[in-house]
Amino acid sequence: MPYKFARDRENYELFAGGGVLYSAPGHAAFPVRLTNEIFGRCMALWDAEGGGRRPTLYDPCCGGAYHLTTLAYFNWNRIGRIAASDIDADNLALGARNLALLSVEGMDQRIAELSALFQQFGKPSHAAALQNARTLRQRVADWTRDQPIETRLFHADATDKDAVRAGLAGTPVDIVITDIPYGQRSQWHPDTLALAAAQDPVHQVLESLLPVLAPGAIVAVAAAKRTSLSHERYQ
């Protein structure tokens, strides 16, 4: 895919999963550059339609929220609020820790954790992560002084429109960016409502989003090439 917005190949070491940002086995990190490219394309459409405000961003399959966190770091002044949900409790726990890194309090907690690890083990990787955390902490302090980003994380099956609507609590969504389960490392949760009803889960995710989308909302879905993303109510 040709890049139109994230054209520069930057050094993303500062944002590596397992460094400052939290990671866990089995939780693949969506590429930072690709995330920024997708967001840039969404914002181009948003601006072309006269968006006029910082949009609310939502991911109904957020996993560990790694990509949402890095997206905020790169686009802080363009995002109004971030909402995220997942059906898996382990994903939500990891997502809460990462989204907390968008606050000074969360960064201070991470710095304390990394300091303890460095004191205990003395590894160069811990020293590097600690330095990176201090760098990010200063950036977050500067950003939040002018405009903190509100975050909302909740449990919901992405194919259950009632759960999605209840979790968002009346907050309309302007942009959806989600990486749906596919491949060997990411599968639909066995409790997914669409699977129990023998329905296409991708179609049902799109269906469940309809009641919460603001007029002119933009939905970006990362999926396998073989996945059908057609839905009669989406352009």
C-alpha cells in the first residue's frame, strides 16, 4: 500500500511494545506507521466533510490498545477523546495499562515500575526503557497541560450492538479504527454473539456500530484480504 501521510520511515524505538508501552504474549502490536497512515486517511476524509472539531475515536476490538496509545502520541492535538472496548478481560486489563500512559499519573507509575526493574536486574534494556519513559512523560505533561485526551474503556462484544451502545453511554463516534481478529494469532472470542447466532461477525460489527456513529462518521477496518467488508448501509 502506498503511503500518503506517514511517508517518513521514523525510528519507533520509543514506542516499542514491551519497553515503555505494555505488551503481553499473544498480543500482536499493530504497526505504528500503518496506524498513522490509516488515521491520516480518515482525517483527510473528516476534514473534507467539514469535521470542524477534534473527533472521537473508537475501537470496538481494541486488544491491548497499543495502537490507540501510539496514535495519540503522534496525533495528540487532532483527537478529542478515545473510546475502546473488547470482549476479552485480559485484553481490557492490558488496554487499561496502556491507555493510562496518556496521563502524567500513568507515566509516573510506569517510571516507578521500570526503575524497580532496573534496580533489581540492571539490564540495559530496562535502562533504555526508563529513559524513554522519562522522555514520553515530559511530552505527555506538555500535551495534557493544553488538552488532556479523555479515554473510555469498557467491556463489550463488538458484534453486540446493545453492549456497544451502553458502553459508549451516549457518546457519538466520529472515527472508528479497528483491527479485527484474523489469522493464526488472533481469533474471534468463542463467546462472540455473532458466532453463537451463526452470523458473519464482520458484518455484525458494522451493524453494531450504526447506532453509535455520528453523521458523516468514518470507519476503517484492517482485515485479511479475503474478508468481505460489504454492508448495505455503508458507502
